[in-house]
Amino acid sequence: MSEKLQKVLARCGVGSRREMETYITNNRVSINGKVAKLGDRIDSTETIRVDGHVIEIRPVADEICRVIMYNKPEGEMCTRKDPQGRPTVYDRLPQLKNSRWIGIGRLDVNTSGLLLFTNDGDLANRLMHPSYEIEREYSVRVFGEVENSHLQNLTKGVELEDGIAKFDKIKADSNQNDESSNRWFTVSLREGKNREVRRLWASQELTVSRLVRTRYADVVLDRRLIQGGWRELPLDELNKLRKKVGLDRELQEFNPVVTKDNAKSRRVEHARIKRAVKKHKIRSTKRK
């Protein structure tokens, strides 16, 4: 049975389905030596190359889906490489043998908190696709005088440059300092527009002074997880997440992605990242 080319490549962990559609449009994918085009279907007997590299096609039955939770610090970029040499969220992730991690959504450089990564492009695509209306929750510190009219506007909907946007829920933190000019709120929404939370508050002439993502779908950030740390979702959480987006086939097999053998390499990588952060700070100071 044939499948769409971008779906197969996503399942193999090359990237998300949207990324693969872009690759195909840009003539970066070939089938049996011929440039692929959108709409092509394959039955897994063909030789597929991406940027000249042969891709090992994994049957659905052989797929080992993994998801890790990462606690992103402020200052890290959600790109694989940064032209300015700034640290990225991918620097600290464990290595995979036959695929690569795909980020599920992004956070801007000044936002911290929960990021999810998977090696399953189909799962990543569904968790990010607007049709599945996956809820994201944030803890946000707002600078300025927040009035009830502001909260009503933000839950009713406001016009941004890329369309109407709103929060599904807004809840004020019960432990507030009445004398402080900053107030904490918990907000949730089901869209993933660029910098949407910050832009929504800015529409009311209010400034977000700190932003932390605390939940994505039903996955809640583990408060015991240090910034820059990660942990792999156990099998029950993984199957629950898959089921939420219509992937009903339960996974029965599970092996930890990281073993004691590469603990040393993780320590070495962590030291390298600290040096990169320090180097970037020195560069920034010199530019000033």
C-alpha cells in the first residue's frame, strides 16, 4: 500500500510533515534518482534521497516513537544552528542513531519552560496542526495595571496583524503582591502563532516581563526538571499523547533513549555548551 512521500519521510524522523513538503517543493528529495514532487506516493521499495543522502524507510510496524520533555532556559534558540553562535535547544538533547529530534512548536529566545521533542514526524505534525486544537498553557508575569476590561477583551478576541486571537482562559495568581507593578496570570490558548501570548497582552498596552510554558496538551512541565534538563515520557504518557491526536495504535515496546554508556558524553556536551554561552556573552559585550 502506497503512502504520501512527506508522510513517510516524517515517520522516518527526517523532519515534520510540513518541513518535508518544503523540502520536496525545493527539489531536495528524489525517488529512484528522479526529483520528487508534491503528491508523489511510495510503497517503501524505492530509493529515497534527501539532499543526496539515502533515507532508510521504516515500516509502520517497526516504528519506535519517542517523546522527550525539555525545560528550556531563556536565551536558547529553537533552531538547530544559529548564525550568531548562540546556544540552541538541540545542543543538550541526547543523540539518536537513525533519526533526529523534531521540535513540537517553538518558544522565542526570551521564553522558558516546556518544549516537547519527538522522532516521529507524523506525531509532531498532528500536535502542531491547528485542526487538532491542542491547548498550550503559560505562566505569565505582566507589567502594568491590568483591568477587568483588559481580561474581557483578551478572552473575547482582539485583532492582531495576522488575524483574530484570544485566550481560552485567564486566571490570576492568588498569591499576588498588591504593591507590585507586576502580576502573574495563567493563560491558555489553542493556537501557535508567533509570539502570540506577548502580542495579545501588548494589544492592551501591557508588557510581558516573563513567560513560561507550563503545559502542552496533557503534558505538564515537571517542576523537578532543572532548566536545560530533559526526561523521556514513559510509555503510558506517550500512548496517551498519541491517542489525543488520533494515533490509536498503542506502543507496547519501550527502551530508554539514553543509557549509562553515554552519560560521560552528556557531561562533556554540557561543558561545551557552557563555554559557548560564555563566549557569546563576551561577544555581545564587545559589540556594545
